[in-house]
Amino acid sequence: MRIIAGTFRSRTLEAPAGLATRPTSDRLRETLFNVLASRVAGAHFLDLYAGSGAVGLEALSRGASQVDFVERAEPAVRVLRGNLARLGVTAGFRIHGAGVGAVLRGLKPAFDVMFLDPPYDAAGEYAATLGLLGGALLGLLAESAVVIAEHRRKERLEDKYGALQRTRLLEQGDAALSFYAVRTIEVGDL
């Protein structure tokens, strides 16, 4: 694994050993950040189920002003801290070593970009997290925020989670990226 572009371009990253954490591939991260290109510089970025931190570190490399990493698995948190240290990153980030639901309920700022990549075998995490973000925790999203979920290509996520509406679906290999934004409420929705 390596950083694709920006300040830390071509620097390598470590990944946790074993199969419990599945890092986002370099190719899929490149696709993701090509789509997000104009949104990253200066953004407040939330990397949920962060694992090694590859996605959030890519955001920092490309100019995100703040990245919050959320990861509860201690081996992954150790690798994430090691990746930050190897890159010499000492500011502009926070690590939350707890479950996603608990962390989300405690966050205050409005995020511009949220990325979630739960373990593929934890399919219920998609609905739970996207449901919170599209409902009770909608206030965590900045006005024109985007929420991206990485998932198995064969696993179809819902088109809507509360106020979140899927705006784009990109498929690459066995993986897919579903992009969500806050939908405009129509008169008929009231």
C-alpha cells in the first residue's frame, strides 16, 4: 500500500496482519480521490472503520485540514499510529479508539467528507451507520457534504437512508463505492 498523490506521494503504508482488516486498494483509493478531487483541500474528513488509515492519510496528503480516524481494533490502531509516525504527521488528525456509533454520537463538528468501510462480514454496520448519518446525526454533515461507503460489488446498499440519497455508484473489481448526499426535501415528502 502506498499514498497515491499529494505531500506524501509514493510513501508506503503498513496494514494490520491477518484478515480482520481489509485495506482499501491503491487503485480504488485513486478512483475515490479522483472523484473527490475538488472537495479534499481544506476539508474536515471522517474516516470510519479506518483500519490502517490509508483513506484518511490520503486525504491528509491531498490537503484535508483535519481527519478524524475511527477504529476500535487495537492492532489496527497501533498500525495507524505507526503510519502517522512514519509519515511525520503530528497535527491535523484525531484518533477515536472506540465503536463507530458511540464516536459519532460524541462528535460535534460538521464534516465535509465521510468515508466508511466496515468489515465486509459486518453488513449490518452499513445500515446502522448510514441510518444514523441520514437521521438522528444529520447535523454532523456540512451543507454540501458527501458520504461514501465502500462495499462488496455484489452487496447492494439502499438508495436512501433517511435524508441521505445515493448520487453515484462506482464499481471496480469486487468492490464498489456508493456516494450519498443530503437530498432536497420535496413538498410531497412532508
